[in-house]
Amino acid sequence: MNPRILALLLLALLLPLATRAAEDLVVADFEGGSYGQWQAIGDAFGTAPAPGPLPGQMPVDGFKGKGLVNSFNTGDDATGSLTSPPFRIQRKYLAFLIGGGRNESKLTLQLLVDGQPVRSATGPNSQSGGSESLSQESWDVSEFDGRMATLRIVDDAQGGWGHLNVDHIVQTDRKPAGPRKDVTRTLKARRPYLQIPIRNGAPKRVLTLFIDGQKIVRNDVELAPGTPDWWAVMDISPWKGKELVLQVDTLPVDSQGLDLIYESSVPADQGSLYKEPLRGQIHFSPKRGWNNDPNGMVYYNGEYHLFFQHNPYGWGWGNMHWGHAVSRDLVHWRELGDVLLPDDLGPMFSGSAVVDWKNTSGLGKEGRPPMVLIYTAAGNPTVQCIATSTDGRTFTKYPGNPVLKQITGGNRDPKVMWHEPTQRWVMVLYVELPNRGHTVHFFTSPNLKDWTLASITDGLPKSNYLFECPDFFELPVDGTSDQRCWVLLGANSEYAIGTFDGTRFTLEQSRLPGHRGQGFYAPQTFSDIQASDGRRIQIGWFQTETKGMSFNQSMTVPIELRLASTASGPRMTFTPVHELERLRAKTVQADGRTLHAGDPNPFAKVRGDALELRADFEPGSAREVVLRVRGATVVYDVAKEEIVVDGHKAPAPLRDGRQSITLYADRTGLEVFASGGLTYVPKPFQPRAEDQSVEVDVKGGSAAFQTLRAYPLRSIWKGTR
Ligand code: FRU
């Protein structure tokens, strides 16, 4: 062969070898159940790599394989370091995955050459919220080629985000594509809405909106990298014509999340809204996103206002905003936009609302008394704030916020009421004290702005149940006004009864059971109850999970609370409000019937998506009275005087030898009221869509029904947009 051709051939063969990058060298992948030769000092790193999230930690993702370094061992307060054995630098880059807290001096992955730190990296999160997602980073270390080095992971930080996550440390000649940081996109606000693509479970990104250089709002968003599960809607109408700058803190190179955001005149799901398969038909739920506690329940200008803990940008809890809905009849709700957005004082946690009839706050306008919202801003410190409105639509945060400084971390959920005898406002606030556990603090104020501590709950049982979301009100016993009691209620709906002199609540009975079911929490009652004929009306957070939907959770039906005397003293009763009767589409009644075991079902022809059932009966010789609604079974066990709702047992005493059961069934849950309202059993439950049946059955004898009725119900959403 021609030597020139041979040389060329050889060159062609060898060239790729010379230019091909050398194989990657894994420095540490933290697999295999031990740190190997890495040395851990202190508690933060434990004795071995973590398998993922540690107890009390949010989900951790973005690491490789089955293990990672996670300095959340025993929590954020633990400190320590983890040091590698020496290794030789042999490639151009040192690449790694890193996540957790951001603190350039206290939370670091360091590269040491000759004992001196020459490179350092920290995690991405510096404020509450954020995500435990690890992302790719790398250092160019070519200048240290051939030198010996060590890596040291340091956690000297305590408190929120006081930990670091590290995994998969590799020497490589190819710079790994790291995520882009603080990526921005500028849009002109021409249309009222911004559509944000959400994929449930995607790593959370911090999405911040800036206008005129000012930060407007910051949210943690499960930003879809591609096709979203659903579109969150941000109302941008207040900024029409302005330039909006959207910033995402970390965006993987292949993510289209930021580009997919678009402006629209009509929300993307407008056609399917309220028609979703798991939309509760008689229970309020937000159009999109997550809800928890009801907030700010108040009657104002002819409308009931229901605010609620809302995450507009996720299916799970987070980014707490106050959502807002109004109703003229307590039954049909129209959701308006969010009114309180997270700000520099923190996310917007639970609270209440009052009408300041006498304009004690001076925040009224042109003779109109203001509606005042009192809420927790849950930053660090966690403080109490107010916001006002004179039209029930637009709300302004008070410039003098906060109105109450932090007492101890996590103090929250102010519920305020007007105390007529002392002509002052009274606030109950949940406060955990180092030596006394969970307490309720009572404050008074002449004007909703200046608050003075009046007293702290005393004499509560050791295992204190008044935890979060206190409510406080006075009720007559048996509807007469000569005996009145004060009720102090906690988030789990357990309550205490006592007296109140305007400053101090004196307990008479404590730790009384509230609801007897499941999935009920953080209830609140309407303030300004004149509008409800003096009724005390409660709505609770109904924990109805709706997988696959673009919304999650709901509220219970409105329930009237009363005090009824019993042999052991006054007890709270729960009665669904009469306004719900207007949902009845049809009445099928079998009143006055005595049913025997084996009798045909009087409701054989009834069908309903949402249903109400009423049964008042003397149990006679029956062993059980069984109601079956949409596949859920509610059994009244006569001998045990117990009701079993879809497998969940609750005491339900006969009253004057009779039992009265009212039941509401929906696509997402059951609410059962028994024993004249003494027993209330909420229970999340998802029937099969095709089972719309109702059945009544008596076992082991016969029972005489004074009332026996089934009512298929209309949807509360009919015609709602
Ligand atoms: C109760 C609660 C409140 C808090 C809110 C935050 O469910 O934890 O104490 O204010 O939720 O969303």
C-alpha cells in the first residue's frame, strides 16, 4: 500500500481515540449502605447515606440510585461534616448533584487542594417553601490536574433549610448540562390571565413575578417540564399593559416550563370547569388547586363570604393564599379571585373576618363599615396582620402590619369577635409556649390595630387539644337565652364550655368530643351572625382527596351549632342548615312505614348523584337499620346505640327512644347526622360513578319510621362559572 495512504488511514483510525474523552470516574455515588472511607463528624449526616427523605422531611428527588448524602439526619438543627478520602484530580470537571438549604458559609460542598478550599457550592433554598430537589452542578477543575484533593460537605446551619443534600460526584471531561439559574421571560400583560403549566409531583420551582422591578409574588410551583396535568391560572388583570417579568430559580435545560406559560382571555379549562368527574356536587371546592381551612367567614352587604387556605399553583398544600367565594344562600358559591397573596411577611395562613360596624379601626369609607380580615403571615417571625375592604371585592393590606408581633414561633390563626358588654374586640390566638404546651391566648383591642394580652387558657387537660384554629363564641342552651355558655373550640373540633368576662375564659367542662368521623379539620363559624337569624353556622375543611383532578379537597356543608342539655351537661349539636333543602330535586317518601326484615326497598326507584336521606325511627325489635347510599353502608346498631358509617364507628344514643338520621352523600364524601345532632360523622368516600342507588333495610325484626325520605339533590354548581 502507498505509505501516504497507509499513514492517512492510521491517522483516521487513531484520531477519534485521541480526541475521545476519557471515561468518567465516579468519586462517590453513596450507594451500598455505608459512607465507605468518607468520615462523618457530628449528627447531621448520620452514619450512612440516606435512602431518600428522612423523617419529617419533604419528598426528596433528583438524586441518583438508592442513596444520597442528606444532612437532615434528626432534623434541621443537627450539624456536622462529611469528608472524603484523598483522590487525584484527573479530569477537567468535577460534577455533582446538590440540593437543600442555601448558605454560602454554613452549608457547603467544598473542594480542598493542599488543605485549602478552592471551590465551594451550596443548595438553592433560602426561604420557607422551595423544594428538596437536587440539581446538576459542576466545577471546572482543570487547573488542579494531577493534584491530590479532598471533598468536604459541611452543615453548620440550624433552623429552616439547615441542611444540604449531595449525590453522585463524578470526574468527567464533558461538562454536564446543569440547569439554568434565575431564568427570566418578559411578557406584556394584554389579557386577564396567565396560564401556568402544572405537573403534579414535578420538582418545585420558585416562580417569581416582577413588575417595574418590584417583586409582586413568589410561588413554589410544580412546573411541568412539558405537557401539563392542568393549567393554573394567575389573574394578571390588575397589571394590564405592564411588562411582567417571570423568573424561575432553576430550570433544567430540557424544561419547556417557562416557555409554555401563556396569556389567555378565558381560563384554559373553562369548558370543563365544575363538570369534572370528582367535583363534589353539594360541597364547595376551589376551581383549581388545593384548599384547606375555611377562613374569614363573615356576612357582609348581603353576602356570605367564605375565604379559604388556597394553593392556586399546586394540587397539594403550599403557597398559602386566601381564596375567596361568596354566596347569598350559604349553598351556591361563586369563587372570585384570591385576595391575600404571599408577601415579604410570609405565606398567608388562617384567620378570620369581622364587620367593623362602628368603624373603630377608622378603615371604613364614606360611611361604609369596613370588612376586616385578620390573618397570620407565616414568615419568620410569624405575625398577625389585617386587611380591609369596603366593597367585599377588593382588599388592601393595612400599611401598619403586623398588628401583633410574634409571641412564639408558629403562633397563628387569629379568630376575632366583637364583645358587646366590654365594647371591645377579642382575639383568640393559638400559641405554643415552651413550658405550657398548646395554649389559646386572649387579646383585646379597641380598634383591631392595637392588641393587648388579656389572658391565657388555664386549667386545660395535660394533653392539650386546643391546637390550631381556635374558635370562640357564646350559645344559648336549648335555644333559650337565660342559660348561655361560651364555647372554645380547637381545630380537631374538640371543645370546652365555660364562662367569659371579656378577658378570661373560665372552664366548666373541657375536652368534649366534637365531630365523630374522619377527614374533618379546622372548622370556623361565621361572625356577624345577625344575618343568619342568630344562628351559629360552621363550615369545616373536608379532606376529600380528588386524585387526577386539577383541584383537591373541599368544605363540609354549612352546619348550625347549638347547645342541647344532656344528662352530663350542655353538649354541642350539629344540624345541616335548612338552606340545603333548596337543593332537593325530588322527594320520595315512605313516612309512617314499619319496615320488617326482608321487606322490599322503598327507594328501589331512587337514583341520585348527590343525595339527602332522612330517617326518624323507633327501632322496635330491629337489630340493625341499614341505609345504603351509592354503595356506602350506614348501619345503626340498635343494641350498641352506635352508628357505623362506611366502616367507621361512632356512638349514637337514642333520644326518647328514637333515632334520627340525616345523611348527605356526594361524589367525594358522606356527612351523617344522628342523635338529634349530638353525633356528626363526616367521612370522605368515593362512590363508583355508576352506583346512584339508595336502599333501606331492617335486620332482625322491624322498625317504625315516622319519617323516611330520600331526596336526589341538584348540583350547587349549576350555571356557575
Ligand atoms: C390548619 C393549619 C393552620 C394554618 C394553616 C396553614 O390546617 O395548619 O394552623 O394557619 O393550616 O395552611
